[in-house]
Amino acid sequence: MNENSQTEGINNNYVSFSFAYQKGLNETGTQQIGIGFQTTLARRKLERPKNIFEDQLNQLLSAGYTNIDYSLFEGVDISYTDVNVGLIYQGEINSSNYLSAGISMQHITTPYKTFSGGELSVPREVLSHIAWERHTTSGKSIYVSALTNFSDKHFNSVLSGISYEMPLKKNYQMLLGGWLRKGIRQDNNSFTPSLGLKCKNFIINTSYDINISSKLASLSSASELSLIYINAVTRERFLENKFIKF
């Protein structure tokens, strides 16, 4: 992943390696638990702007840069290794309804680096989520979920949303959704509509993050385009070495 903001002079690059294991809790595979691990190699660069304004400084603080002394600050080019872990439960309520709940911890190693004119501190974060999925006999599906972010003994934000999947024709489905993020500690609220197309084992999805915070009116919105490949198959026997498809 690459992050690049010319306004703040930020240029970050991350390479992540993930591993996950799922275990069925019953013979039919309708109840399961999963655990995942991720290691990230990060390189974060920050070029000193010719002029720095208060809103730019706020963005640097929210990115983890602290104790910035602009008279000594010359720029940042640091690297570190980060570790994340997560646990999830997924279960079938009945043939049409499914439930999932999970918890994860990010930045377990709490990376900390010093540089000329400041410090970089990445605090440990705990995220939890709960989601409900419903399928209809007409091939339509609805997904509702909520996610919370907790760090430094405070709740930071709550993200909730809904997604709707409807068939267009054979092997094609359209996905429509919207997500709302509410900042608890900071006024960083946003609304993210999303639109996607599913074709057999591929999903192409686009979303646009719209800032709706009055205090951050000058903050630019962000867009995302993703291509997802899925090839899960139903577990037919308890010990069969296949992924479970919900």
C-alpha cells in the first residue's frame, strides 16, 4: 500500500504478509472460528514543506508525529516492522441468516522512532466488530455491520454501514452500500458510498470517502478501487480440507 499526500509531504509505503487459519466447530461447518496474523514492513517518509500551517500540523499529529520542533525539523525517512493479530467467529443462525463477531489488535509492537525535530509513535489499537448477513430466496442479500476503534484508553471512532447485493442476470450481481464513520475523540466524521459488480469469482468495487466534519472542511476526500478474487467452496465433510463459504 502507498500513501502520498503532497500537501503534508507524506509518502508512506507498506508491504504486508498475512496468514489465517479457520477451524470448524461442528461437523456441518456452519460454526467456525478463525485466527489471523499479519506482519507489515513500513517505510514512512515526510518531506519538510516550505511553509507549514495549523491544519497541516494537525494532520501530522493525527498520523503519529509528536513533539515537532519546526526549527529543527528537516524531514523523516524511517522504517519499522509492525505486527497485527485478529480473532473471528462466524456462525449460521438458520439457512438465511448468518452472524460474525471479531476482535483484533493492531500495532502490537507499538513502533516508536525519533528523528531530528520530532518523534513518531504508533499506538496500539484494538478493533471489534459485529455483522449480520441475510439471504433471500430471490438471490438478494443484505449485510449490516458495526466496527469500533479503541486506543490510549479511549474510543476513537465507530464505523457502521449497510450493503445490498442484488442479481442482475446469470453470474452477475450488483453491490450497493454506504458507511458512516463517527469520530469520538476528534471531529473526523465521514460518509462513504460504495458501488460494486460481482461476476462469478471476481468482485470489482469502488468507494468514495466524503468528509462531513465542519472542523476539517479543507480535508480532501479519498477514493478507493479494489479487485477481489474469491474461490471458496462449501465444506462437504467435516475433515475435508476446503474453505467454508457462507
